[in-house]
Amino acid sequence: MPPTPELLWRTGSALAAGGIISGAFGAHGLKARGVAPDSIASFQTASHYMVFNGLALLLVSMHPRFSVHRFAGPAIFAGTTLFSGSIFALVLNRDRFRFLGPVTPLGGLTMIAGYISMIF
């Protein structure tokens, strides 16, 4: 069953809000926790991807064809969740979530597949 435009709109809004919140935490909260600057930069990258993909889903939700595409929106959402979520977890507790390392590139590939699917 394809997603509805309303679901994509809400999902995009949630990703954008989550990206802004995590970006603020990354800029202020991680320094206070003594996190290394390169890890903070990774956290910020994950936050940026959440915001960008959230905004993209808002746009996709308004497109007459792609707002009901069976793959594009769900892939962009799933890829963002895997990509950003795995980076957040690794930065916050690398030892506990080390197994998520390979998930990050899979999330990136899933995002890319979602965008490429709209070409055809």
C-alpha cells in the first residue's frame, strides 16, 4: 500500500523537527559531555541529513505522482532513520552500539535509492 501525502507530510515534519532538535543538542549538549570535535561533526552531519530529507519529504508529499509512490518516500524515511540514527547512537555510545557501524552506509544507500526511484 503506498503512503498517503498526509503521512509523508507528517513524516517530513517529524524528520525536520528531529534534525533541528538533534542539531541543537549536538551543538550544545555534546560539548558539555566532553565528546570529541570529530564526533560532534558527525552528529551535526546526521542532523543536517535529517533536516534536508525532512524538507524533501514535505516537497514529495505535494507532488501529484510521487506523493503516492510506493518506494520513494518510505525509502527516504527509512534511509534517513538508519543513517542518522546509527550515527547518533555511535556518537553517544560507540562501545554499546558498535554493531550499527555497517548500518550507516546502508541507510545512505536506501536514501539514494529513494531519490533515484523518482527519476523513472
